[in-house]
Amino acid sequence: MSLLKKFAAMAMVAVMAVGMTACGGGDDTADTKTYVIATDTTFAPFEFQNDAGEYVGVDMDLLAAIAEDQGFKYDLQYLGFDAAVQALESGQADGVIAGMSITPERQKKFDFSDPYFDSGVVMGIAESNNDIKSYEDLKGKKVAVKRGTEGFDFAESIKDKYGFETVVFDTSDAMCMDVKVGNSVACFEDYPVLGYGITQGNGLKMVTDKEQGSSYGFAVGKGENAELLKMFNTGLANLKENGKYQEILDTYIQE
């Protein structure tokens, strides 16, 4: 009988231990959850590879600082912009940070964070080109654009008016190279991206004023990952308050 009592007591302790573990399981899962975040591959200065082959940029540093501030983990997937958005839409990614413009059309499919950068679109041409000075000069010519970007949308919106043809690329560097070698006479790109590329010697120059564009935001699926979105917004606000946000911008973007 004594042995049975001991066994019963041991069983009770085991049940209580399992119960306590189960009660804390939700918190442990939340604490150890790793979010899958998708991003672009070449969208300097927001994400690009440095000489060591490491991905750096505004988006990379911002996400890392916010994750540290809020205490969450993430697995970054470098897919290219179009593929990153598709991964988010299909549920293969929890979020996207890729210089993604907050547009009414995208807001139908995704929930966005508070804006973290205000952008705009400019036209770039080869550094040696002195013939293209305005949109009117594009008539009958080819213009390079990057798929899924605000520059793409802007070019499409004016190409009939100014009579040019668009050539679509998947990466910013391929788009700019097409202009540099003369296959296309111009490209449309977000001004910080084109500006950074010019300072790095991509062989282009800007010839138009900035067209007002949308703000960039961190995106999650519509109605999904509300906790991740909240952490991003809170972390962003904290970084703006403590000066880290401006420090990150100043590292990559010179006005």
C-alpha cells in the first residue's frame, strides 16, 4: 500500500509538472517564434550586398534594430522584390521589408506599418547622354523599369502620353546597366536608390525633379501577424525617439 501511495504521489507530481509546462507553453512559443521576413536582393541603399557578400542597407539595419528593441527573432529570405511580395501573399513569409511603397492597391492585400521613409520617382539616363532632358525627349525610345516598383507604375502611367516603350527588369542593377550600355535611353527609379547608385559610380545621372511618391512601409498579410506589425511600429517609434533611426538613414542616404 505504501508503494502504491508513493507511485500515486509521483504520478501527481508528473501531471502537475506537465500542466505547468503547458500553461507556460504559449509564452515560450511566442518568445521563441522566428518570423520569416522576405526582402529584395538589389535595391541599394535599402538592401544590397557589400564587398564581403553580406546584405546591408537601410532596411537590413532598421529591421535588426527593431527586432533587438522588441526582442523578436526573424529569418531573412533574399528573394527579389516580386518574389518577396508573392511569398507574403501566399503565406510563405510573415512579412516583407523591401522599400515597399504603401499604395491603395497594395493595402487591399496587405497591412502596412507606419511609414518609415518618404520616397519619390526620378528619371535617370547615361552619364554621357546629353540628348535626353525631359519626358518629351523619350518619344519613340525604350525606357527601362523594374518590375513591381513605383518607378514601373509611373512609367506605365505616362508612356502613352510621351510615346515611349518600357523594357522590364527584375533587378535595379540590371535595369541601370541596360541604360548605361545604351539599350534603353532612360530608367525610372526611386530617388534614394538612383541617387545612391550614382554616388557609387553606376554611370547614370538624374535629369528630372522628383515626382512625389508613396511612403515605404513594412508589410504583413491582410489581417495576419498583428503582433509582428505592432512590434515593428513600437520599435520604429522607439528608434526615432532615441536617434537610432536617423543614424541608420545617415549611414546610407546623403541629402
